[in-house]
Amino acid sequence: MTLLFDASPIAVYPDLAASLGSLQEAIVLQQLHNQLCDSTNFKNGAVWVCRSIASWQSDVFPWIKSETTLRSYFKDLRRLGLVRVASYNPDPQDRTLWYTIDYDRVMELGLHLCD
């Protein structure tokens, strides 16, 4: 049977999930970190990923069935100061958000992300 690891597995430190109080938010933060590692969008001293919530849901988190739920995970991570958002779109009508992680805040809270 070939049901395991046909795609890239998701690795999350258990202490990250425990510290955040949510496995789902830990996965969102870890997957954002993975996306940032592959990104070449460097703005204002940070690497950013530009994605709509619909794109995050369909391409990165297909098991999260509600955009509202996914949006709330990002909102909670923003509230904790772990995720920052901005708009660097050249078209002012493009409201797609850009996401990055405040790695100083990650270290300040003693959290660990998988490389």
C-alpha cells in the first residue's frame, strides 16, 4: 500500500503546537515558514509570500474546508505577533496580502520551526 508520503509530509514540533495551543495554527505557521524558505520576494528587510486565502486553502491547506477557519488561524498568529501581513501589490485594486513571519518574535517566545 502506498498511502504514506506520496507527497511532502508536514512536520511540526509538538512543543510548537503546545505553545500555540493549536495543532492547526502550528501547521499554518510551519507551512508559511516552508513557503518563505522558497520565496525570493524580499521587501523591507524580510522575505514575503503573496497568496490569497483561497490560494492558501487550495494549494497548501486543502484539508481546511473553510476559508473563514483558515483566515482565523492567520488572524490568531497575527495577534500573537508571529505573522505579519502587508500589501506590496503594484495594482492598488489587488487586495492580495503578503505574509511573513516575525522570526524575532518566534525566538522571543522560545518557539521552534522545522527546517
